[in-house]
Amino acid sequence: MSWKNIKIEKINSIEKLVAEFDITALDLLSDVFENDANYYGGFKVKVYETQDQNSLILTGYTNLKILDLTGHYEGAVGFGNTIEDALEDTLNQFIKKLNNCISDKGSLLTLNNFKIVSYDEF
């Protein structure tokens, strides 16, 4: 029996970690910090497959979160039909979040604009 067929009362869904990536982004991140500081050189992306039988949608998440206008830290989320598509969309969403944060703030970013989530917590 496949893990996708497991149904247990009061368990809504099961996700399976299908890929994880270490992203080195020194060039990207060094361009967004004030005063030539570079607090982060990279981050992680994890890609999950859901139990949904009707479609194969993979979801990617970053562990480096960016402060939004509401004062909450939000990581990038991307989707795809393959691991590679989900990874690429997640990275593009992360770059978009960075650019939006810089635009909303009207200046480059500081350490306070970021929060890194521990590897085992996302």
C-alpha cells in the first residue's frame, strides 16, 4: 500500500519530504543589506509532496523568512509539478519577496528584516 492511500480518522493529510536543497546566494543577499553587511549567505529549501490523489502538486518552502508590512516573518512558498519546478518557483518567490520588502521599506534591509528558521522546524 502506498503512503498516499493511508486514511486515519482525524488526520487531515500527510506530506512527504521529497527533496531538500542548500541554496548559496551570496551575490543576491549581499545586494540587499545596508552598509555592505551580509548576515546570511544562503538558506534552505524543502520540497514536499502531498497526499492528494487528484493532482501531483509539489510545494517548496524556504527557511529564511522576510519581515512583511504586517510585522510578521514570512518565508517564500513555491509550487510545481516536478521537484525542479517547485524549487525554481520557490526561489523566484523568494527574490520577489526580497524586492517587495526593499520597495516597501524604501531602503536596503537590515538583520531585523530576516528570521532564519532552524533546519528541523520547517
